[in-house]
Amino acid sequence: MKRIEAIVRPEKLEDVKHALTSSGHAGLTVTEVKGHGIQKGITQQWRGQEYSIDLLPKVSVVAVVNDHEVADVIEAITAAARTDRIGDGKIFVSPVEQVIRIRTGESGTEAL
């Protein structure tokens, strides 16, 4: 099993959710986060004063999937979140040793 975490633009959240659920991956966790990557934030002007915003609002979408589903999930997230502009986000893939469903005690892939 793998844990896939995608950091995406907030306005792309609905597109990513729809892409995942329509491809059969209903289980996900969404968290509002702030951060920056290579662009290190943005600079804006207000009333003649220039100021920088170094932590931009983003959304973290986490899904745990079976190993054979990883490529499909990555492709769905990438297609839904891409705007071809800087700041589209990142996808991180990590191994998951064990999953346990609290309600039933099921473990492994049955718990997904």
C-alpha cells in the first residue's frame, strides 16, 4: 500500500475530488495548509506599498491506495490539478506498512 499526498491549489480541490471519486478512489483526507515552493511566495502592492506573501494557501489531499493503483491516482490528480503555471503543487508517495479499520478491526487492504 502507498500513501499519496498531493499539495494543490485550493481552487483545484473540487476537480481533484471529482477525478478521484470518478476513478473509484473514494477515501481521502483534505487539509488546508500554507506553504511555498521554488517561487517563495508572491509580491503584491496595496495603496502604493509593496508587500510579500511568503506562505500561500494550498490544500493537502491524502489517499492511501493499493500498490497497483498508484499510477492511476497520480495521473488523475495531475490531470485535475494542472494549470501549467508555477505553484500547481507536488505529489508525494510513501509506503504504508499497515492499515487498520477501527470499527471492525480489519487490517491490510481489506481496511481500505
